[in-house]
Amino acid sequence: MEITAAGLSSAEAERRLREEGYNELPSERGRGLLSIAMEVLKEPMISLLIACGGIYLLLGDRREALILIFFVLVVISITLYQERRAEGALDALRALSSPRALVIRDGVPVRIPGREVVRGDLIVLEEGDRVPADAAVISCTSLMVDESILTGESMPVRKVSCEDQEYPEVMPPGGDGLPFIYSGTLVVQGRGLARVVATGSRTLMGRIGASLKSIELEESRLKIETRSIVRRLTIFGLALSTVLLIAYALETGDLLGGLLAGITLTMAILPEEFPVVLTIFLALGAWRLSRINVLTRNLSAIETLGSVTVLCTDKTGTVTLNRMRVRKIFARGRIHDVDGVLPEEVHDVVEFGILAGRRDPFNPMEIALQELGRRELNRTEHIHDDWTFVQEYPLTDDILAMSMVWMRGGEYVIAAKGAPESIFDLCHLEREEAEELSKVVERMAEDGLRVLGVARAAISESELPDGQHGFDFQFLGLLGFSDTIRPGVPDAVNECQRAGVRVMLITGDHPITAASVASAINLHPGSVLTGPEIESMSDEELSERLKDANVFARMVPEQKLRLVELLKRDGEVVAMTGDGVNDAPALKSAHIGIAMGSRGTDVARESADIVLLDDDFSSIVRAVRLGRRIFDNIRKATAYILAIHVPIAGMSILPVALGQPLLLLPVHIAFLELIIDPACSIAFEAEAEERDVMSRPPMDPKASLFSSSVIGLGALQGTSILAVLSALYLTSIERSMNEARALIFTTLVLANLFLILTNRSWSQTILQSMRVRNSALWMIFGGTLILLSMILYIPSLRWMFHFGFLHPNDIAMCIALASASVLWFEAWKLIFRRGRACLA
């Protein structure tokens, strides 16, 4: 099948896109600001603030009620900003996840998002592609399409071509022999060229009311853990608040005051930040991954990235650039370097190598071979543009070779190309000759070449046999191709090995070629296993061999699935790359399936958790690094949230326990929330990775976010701040209540800031981490200090917060006590220089 039509011009395509809209079906509308605001109003913290405002109104204190309403508005504004930022990140991911389509624009094949396909576009379809729009087939080769999504029939149907013309509408699907293909259906065999006749809601799928689903965000393990801890802490807080309410009311006889004390304590204990942290960290984490050309289709994969222990990667296009070049040709007993004019004796090897492929290839080796033919064989008898293509015998699991049948005059000419051992088998070579040629293959493979054998056959015009073994092939020679290693891959492999991530190279190449590539990327091959060897092993034998084998050659996709299952059975956390239809089971079975964005099929992408938009191995390693960073920062934010709630809750209980008036009022806790919310969800999310993030073993996949080490650290930090605040309160109790309140609150705010600083890194001290840029952090710091200064020294604000005046020596004491409350953790870091020992 040749592509000769020019397709639409870019200008015409843009015009139609503007007039007719994107090729996407009606989907769920995004939440507007009003909708998000209404959801925010249902949040427990907001409800508690509103309840406190109502109590102040009942008490006749309009000032406090208005202050709390103001804080409700501020908290809503901050939450709206955070929610819209997360929504924007997810919107960007949905746009990236649109299926890709290969179209002809201005006569040039170009791959675009499926949503940008327009009516009149010429689309090129290959096996494994998802059809992006309704279209009329104008040329095809063995085109079979699975239409079960529309008809319910599991058997694929055969398509035929029709004249290239405009169609007002398409015929209904079902049955063989129709010239129409439909949006959402799957090409399972062959290839074709089709002209789009309907897009978006005008397609058959759109007309019957189906709609594209946005990325399905599965509930992650972290969210389940978070819901559980929030539920337990909320129950505990409500129970404790009820006890405080009753005790306060019995002691003072003031029921409304007791209710206010109980609500204040509930606000202090309620860990409402946890769901916000998880939502924003995962959404923005996916957005950050998209910036390094990694599309996250399943957000739960982000938390698994840091636990990966085995990374299985293919070679072509991932480890290499997938830009092949013919480097050596073996013909008539000699190996020839392709570095100048080709000698006559290799012409027929190149000729039949080209004939054994498609005329308009996408395979890099076929492209390289055709480039060589155009350069060296043009205007010779070895180029056959006038021959008619008849039939293709595709590569199978049994025969790793393909044959093309051409009509020349009154006879069929057959060209075969494939794995040398399969070509030897098709040519029925004598054992001695096959062994001699195998040695040549090994010599070429030792140079890192991908070696293919070439053969030819001819028969008079008659009924073609069912399989390739039905021809009498003659061996012609060997072609040696090389592919350039991607820049940065050797360093990325070294980084993986330092991080305790085992890299496995899986390829269809010859074992020696595979081992050569492994050495080039600094991967110690260990023992090299081949697909046929694996096929002959039991699971127990293969599991034992997997302990020291890192390179797998002559592999077929079905064997990838077996490797994944065995690795998982042995307790490994597996990431697997793939690009073909048959790779889908392995991708789905792996803990993290990684599909290729450029050369991968839609089926592979739909089965994967992650899509590499640039097909680059280094992007996988960067994703693992970022996954570890995200999980680290979630743990830091978690420890910080647990820590800061301890002193707030403690200072809500202590005065009541001593029979004193409330120290912290709802307005004070609302102010603290203005710091805590953005600090835990924005500042920590933006924090850079730890220096040792890729020099430590993978995380335990069963490790809990709320592990004993994280809870213990948060409790210790919170308790140390509470101890300092308690001592300050007891020593300042003879002062006026407003002065004591100002002292305690100022120290608490400053201790909060120091707590943020010390938790930025669990391996570096505050002074060391200050050299790492975090713009969000300093905005929060600057805003907090400005607001605190205004509250302390603007009389009207000081009056609103029930504060007394603080002198410079009071402020100095607050700073000293706040810093002292976290200094023990700084000392701990110095003792455990590698940092993470304190969390073991």
C-alpha cells in the first residue's frame, strides 16, 4: 500500500478545527469556582469556623463573628487556588492522554493528538492502532478491525477500499467487506489509509451517546491510609472535645463557653489537611512527570515508582535512538563494510532485503535499507518499482521471518528477511553450512550489529502455499544494522544500579547483539537467556536463572508476561516497558506498565500506567527519581501536620485543665490554618529531592505513609514545641491574659515556621537546606511574618486578636524559644549524617 495523496494542508486543517471543533466526545464538565466553593463550605474546618461564628453571635460578640467570617473567606480563597491548580494539572494530563493519530498533512506523515484530527484528514492505520474518527478506507492491505465496542461481535471484520471521495455519512458497522471504519474501534491486522468523514459528536459513537472517559483515577493506597487515619483522629478529637465541653460547663456553668472550648479543640485536632495534601501532591506530581515527557495515566503509579526494584526495558527506541543504519553486509563468503560504493556482489542482498519489506515502511531497519538502496542502487536493475505486490507472510512466533510475494511477468518472486536462524531453516541449509554462517552472525553481532538474513525464491503463477515453508528459498546473505545508544542512557543505568533498581534488557535481537548493547550501557549482562531457552524451562528453573540474568534475547511478547509474573512471585516490584498489541498483558500485569508514546500502539498505551512521550529510557529513571521525591515530601508533610497539631491541641486543653480562661480562640486557630494549609500542600510539594534519593534502596512497597517512624517523629517534634509553650505559659501566668496569649501565640507561629524549615530535609540542616531554592516557602514565610507583625503592632488588629503589647525583648524571647523547640532535631541530623537513619 503506497501513500501518494497529499492530505489536507495545515492551514485548511486549522480552519476546520476552528469551525467544527475538536475530535472529542461530550465529556463531564469541569468544576467551576462556585461548585468548588460550595464543596469547600462542606469541609469540617469551615463548618467549625461557621459554628464558632454563630456562637459568638449568640453571645452578642459581633466582632469575633465578623473576624471568623473573614477567615472563612480567606480559607475558601486559598482552597480555591489549590483546587484550581490541581484541576489545571489534571486538565493538562487529559489533553496529553488523547490517543495519537498518524495523519498526512501537506504530503508529510505527522503524528498528532487524536483530538486534533479533522474531517477530510488522511489517517494512516497500523496494527494495534485505535481508530480516531469515522472514515472511509481508500486503500488497505489485509485490514481487519475489531468493532466489538459498537456491535458486540468479538470476531474482527475485513475491510475493503473504495474510491477516494467525500461521503455525507457512513454505513452502519457489521460484517465483512465494508469500506468504513469507526471511531474507537481497533485495527487488529494489516494497515490502511482512510479519509475522515466525521469527528467528535458526529461520529457513530457520538451519535449513540457514548462519551470518552477522562483518565480514571484509581483510589490509591495512600488515600485509603489517609481516610483511615483522618477517621480515627476525628473520632478521638470529637470524644476529647466532648469531655472538655462537659468539664468546662460543669466548672464554670457556661454552656456556650464550653461549646466554644470544645469546638476550638476539635479544630485544633482535626487533621483536615491530609486529604488536601494527597490530592495536590499526586495531581501536581503527575503534572511534574508530564514536564519530563512522562504521562501518568494512573495516579496510584506515582506512589509505586519509588518502590520499583526491577526495571524491564526493551532496546530499540528506548535504550537506542531507533535510527538504524546498514553497517555491514555478508555476501558470497565475505563481510563488506558499508562505507562507500557497494560492490556488485552485495547488490542482490540489498535488493531482496528491500523487497522483503514494505514500500512505505515505518520500521527503522527497512527505512535504513531503502535509504541505502536509493543511494547505491538507483537506476539499476535491482530497483523494481514496476513489480506488483501480491501477499505478505508475516513474522510468527514459530518463524521469526517475513516474506513478501511479488508478481514479475508470469511468475511470483518471493523475498524473505528475518532472524538468521529462521532464514537458515527456510533455506533448508545443511548443518555444516548453517554452523559456518552462524559463526559469521556471531562475529557481526559482537560488533553490536543487529543481523538479519535474506533469501529469495521464485515459482510460476499458481496457488500460493499456506506458509513460508512452502517455498524453495535460496540463501543470499546477511545484513548488519547498528542503532545508536541514546545519550545519557549509560549514566541512567548507573543511577538505577546505585539506587538498588535492577535493570533487565529484553529484546528480539541475537543474544550476542543484546549482550553487546548491554555492555555499551554499563549493564552487566550476567547470563544471557533466549526466548527458546525460556520456553523449555519450568517456572522453578526460570525463577532460579532470573537471579543472575539481566539480558533476554530473541524474546516474543508472550514471554514478557511470564517474566513479569515470576518476578512478582519472587517479591520484586516490576516496571515493564512495551509498545505492541501483544505487550498489553505484560504491561497490565506489571506493577507499573510503561508504554511508548511515539512508536507504541494505542492498545499498549491503554494498558499502561505510564506513557513515555519521548520513548527515552532516561525518562523512566527521572520518573523513578521524581516518584521517590514525591513520596519523601508526602512523608515530610505528614510529619509536619502531625507535629503542629500537638501543640495547638495541647494549648487548647492546658488552660482549661488549670481552670484558666481559653488561651487559643477560634480566630487564632483559623490564622494558623492559613499557614499550615499552604505550607503542607504547596511548600513541601515544591521541595527539592534529598541528596541521597537515588543512592538508597527502593522503598518497601508495603511501607505505610503513617509508619511508626513518621508518627513518632511528628509526635516528638510536636511534644517538644508543646513543652516549650507550656513552660512559657506557666511562667507568664502572672501577666495579663492578653499578654500571655500574645506571647504564646507568637512563639507558636514562629515555632511553626521553624518546624517547616527543619522538615524541609531529613538529611540536611536548616542552614544547608536554605541554599536550596523554594519560592513557595519564602512567600509563605514572608506573608506570615508580615501578618504577624501587623497583628502585634496595629492596635485595631491587636484588639481583634485579644493580644497585649509585646516589647522587643519579648519578641527575642519568642524567637529563642521557638528555635530551641526544634534544635534537638537539627542535632539529630548531625549525629545521623545520612539523615534517614532517624526514620529507620
